Amino acid sequence: MSSPEETTNLKAGHPPAVKVGGMRITQHKTEKPKEEKETRPVEEDEEQEAGIVVPEVAQKNQNIVISGAVTRGDADFPPEAIKAFHEKPVPSHDYRAAPPKNHTIQQPRK
């Protein structure tokens, strides 16, 4: 006889939905707890052994050429200008929409 894996019908790579009384029943799969790896800080001796090179560059005196233009790091965009650009001004008045007026229609009585 054939094995049960060969006789199952697969729909889009997974078994078809389970139906009970004409309704589809979801089958949630429980997640297995992940094994956390022990992380420890890398020491300087281990960095040298692993071949990790960390260049030490002064941020203030750094000149970079971008699209042919020489940038001067923070001198091109001072922190105050960027802070003013990112922090939007708060409105001084609270303009809330007024509630709609109740329009009464004048209709004759009998």
C-alpha cells in the first residue's frame, strides 16, 4: 500500500482547510520558544584576533566628497537648523470645527 504522505491532497502546497458543519476551522500552530543565544561584549583582544578593524576618525574634521561637492560634516548643516526644521511650530489657536447648525425647515401645518 502507499504511504499516507503520498495520498494527501495538497492545495497550494499545504493541506486543504478543515471544515466542520460547512464552516472552516482555523488551526493555529503554536510557536516554539526561541533559544536565546548568550551575548557578551567583544573585548579588544578578541577584536584583533577576529580581524575586526575599527577606524577611529574625528567627526569634526571630516571632509567628504558627494557628487563633486565637498561637504564639511556638521558645518554644512548645523544642529540648530536641523532641529528647527524637524520640530514643527505649535499652533497658537485651537481651530476646531464648529458643530453643524440645526436647520429647521418651515413647513405649513394642516
